[in-house]
Amino acid sequence: TGGGSQLLASGGHASREINMADAPRTVLISGCSSGIGLELAVQLAHDPRQRYQVVATMRDLGKKGTLETAAGEALGQTLTVAQLDVCSDESVAQCLNCIQGGEVDVLVNNAGVGLVGPLEGLSLAAMQNVFDTNFFGAVRLVKAVLPSMKRRRQGHIVVVSSVMGLQGVVFNEVYAASKFAMEGFFESLAVQLLQFNIFISLVEPGPVVTEFEGKLLEQVSTAEFPGTDPDTLSYFRDLYLPASRELFHNVGQSPQDVAKVIVKVIGSARPPLRRRTNTRYTPLIALKAMDPSGSLYVRTSHCLLFRWPRLLNLGLRCLACSCFRTPVWPR
């Protein structure tokens, strides 16, 4: 496959030159049945310059209908749908065998699962499933494509992380931990891979408004969470869930907007290590940056949720005003 990437000396920074005369770059994306993965696959497949050959994957091919409809004329031309379970070595190997030469120019680790609720009411099996998919699933894919990328000395690994990989969020302990693990793993790996002209980019969305998120919040609002004390359960249902809905309503992005940022990252001559997608979320992560001890963020978050929930709601509505309306980073 093409790619045409090479390491250049440019102001002391690594960059790459993409020769558009080369063959289209093969982009493998996990988790494309809906949401960000679906939108990204469609946007890349419809690239006006036809720079990409997209392999859009999902665990259950029974859910491919929405993607195929959205792909339209690109289906079978610049977009192929394939089965891939990131939790299975065999599935990963079979998927790569379906790609000509087994060579991937751009890997997008997008597949992921969420988990929210009081810790006492969550099973260890559920927690392990989050890590198996979000963290070890991404690691499994990287291990599979890395030998070819290193041999060719070119490649780009894009990871759909989260702002929860930068700061912890109450009642999202396990999900945040899986994203923290991804951030540490891929930042560490990025140092070595620059020597092979392979770039890593961690894309960090805030709240993303999808049908999946809506269903998840609806399900947990009526879940029992056995073993959870009444006070904690009340805090979760009466304080956290309303605040979460307000957050998604006022600050949430669409999958299309997030996908636009990823498309730009993939097409960049100097792919960034990190790229946040939502400027309206920036004030919410600024507290941690302001105080290296972390106390300011923890205490402020505690006060807003448990003592001043009305002030929290007002603040979230202010974030939705025109001064924070830019949905994605400027082009």
C-alpha cells in the first residue's frame, strides 16, 4: 500500500511528506457500527482527493446496514466492511489477512465500551470487560500492525481516547482508568516509534451525543446496583445523572464533529500527539492544569456536584453560549 510518508527535518520536529501520486493509504478503523467510527469511515471514504482506502470494521456484521447506507457509492470502492473483534487474536489475524499484503498505513483504535455507576454495584467482570476492549483491544491491534509499519518505516496510529484520560470523573472511575491507561501506554510508545517514522495521535473528545450514550444513561437511571449504600445511590441518581444530562445537552458534540477533527489529524503533515476536539470543554479541564497537586480540581468538582448543583447547571449552560460555540479546533 502507499502512504509515501518519510521523516523530514523541519524546524527540529518530525514531519512527513504525503505524495498524492502514491496509492491511497489503507486506513483500518475499529468500532464502525455507529457513532464516531461510522462517521469517520464515511468521511474518509468520501475524501474528494481519494487519498484513503477504508477498512471499516465491527464486531457484529449484523449491524453493518447503517454504515453501508451512509457509505453510498463509496461502498466497495473506497470503503470495505469487515468483521473484527478487538478482544480476539484470531479475529484480528483474520481481518488483517483480508487486507492486501496485510499492510495498514493508518490504524484508528476507536472500538470502546462505557461503564458508569457506583463502584460497589459494579462487578469485576464488567470492569475487566472495559479494559479488555478499551485498553487491551487497542494494544492487540497495535501489536498486529506494528511489525509491518516498522519494516516499511511509515505509519500512523490514531487512538480515540477521551478527556477522561486526562482527568477523573465521578462515577466513571473504571472507564476513566481505561483511558488513563491508554494515554500512558501510547505516550510511552510514541517516543520509540518516532525512530521508525511512525506517528501516534491521541484524540480526546469530551461528551459525544450518540444514541448509545442516551440508552446507557437511561439504563443506569433504573439499575439497582446491588451492594450500594442508599446515600451513594441517591447521589448517583439525584445529583450525578441530572448533571450528566445537562453536560451532554450543553457541551456535547456530534460524532460528525469529532470525526472531522480526526480526518484533519490523519491528513496532517505533522500529526499531533494529542488533540482535544471540543473547545467548550476546555474550562472543565483547566482546573487540573492550574494546580499540579490536583486538589483544586477535586475540591471544586466535589463542591459543584454535592453542594452547589444549581451553580454547576448554570455553569454548564454558560459553556453552551456563543463564546464557546466553536465545536471543533480551527482548521
